[in-house]
Amino acid sequence: MTETLNYTGQLVVTTCWCGMRQAIPSELMRMAEHTGTAVYCPVGHTWVVKETEADRLKKQLARQKEITGFAYASNTSLRDQLASAERSRAALKGHLTRARNRIANGVCPVGNCRRHFDNVQAHIASEHPEWHVTDPETGKAAVL
């Protein structure tokens, strides 16, 4: 005896682990995905969605927290390194400016030596008047 079934719902076509293709109501598939409910194939085998939707979302949330936490730590570390490099650059630029000004004023640039040389000061003033106020990196007026 053959019967005909009229069905107006939505069916999901899936395959059992034994290879048997079957169509199950979409509500049953959603329930299996969300709760891990067992589904039976026409041959009688039981199959369960291995990872429920809830499990998948929990894992995804954990991965995002892990990635976000790591990325945040990494960005913080990079920001700290950048700030440190900027402070170091500013300090070195200050030392360079002081040394250029000492030389331009005819003072010996070595350590604690305070000797003044009139001929160096006169040479720089006459031959290189803009030298001590020019930033060698940019060629623009140095910020003193």
C-alpha cells in the first residue's frame, strides 16, 4: 500500500553516517543543532549533531575573547614601544641641538670642557650663519 503525504513545511536533506539520505523537518534539524537531540535514519541508525549550535557559539565567543585579549595586549605593547621610541628621539634631538649651539658659540663640544674658541665662533658666524639653527634631518629651522 502506498500513501501520498502532502506536507507544507520545510524539509532539510541530510545524510546519515551510513550514507542514507533523508529529509527531516527543519524544526527537528534546528532542535538537533541547538540541543543535541538524537535523530534516527530510515534504517534505524541514531545520529546526533556532533557540535550543537550553542557549543559552536560558545567556542566562537571564547576564540574572539582570546583573540581580542591578545590583540589588545599586543596593541598596548606596540603603543608603549612607540611612545618610548618617540621619547628617545626627542631626547636625542635635544642633545644634538645643545651640541650644535655649543659649537656655534665657539665652545668645545667635548664632555665637561668649557674652553671657548673665538676663531670657531667667528668662522661659523661669518661663513655659516644659519648652521646652528637648522635641523640637519629636515633642513628647516630647528626648534630651540
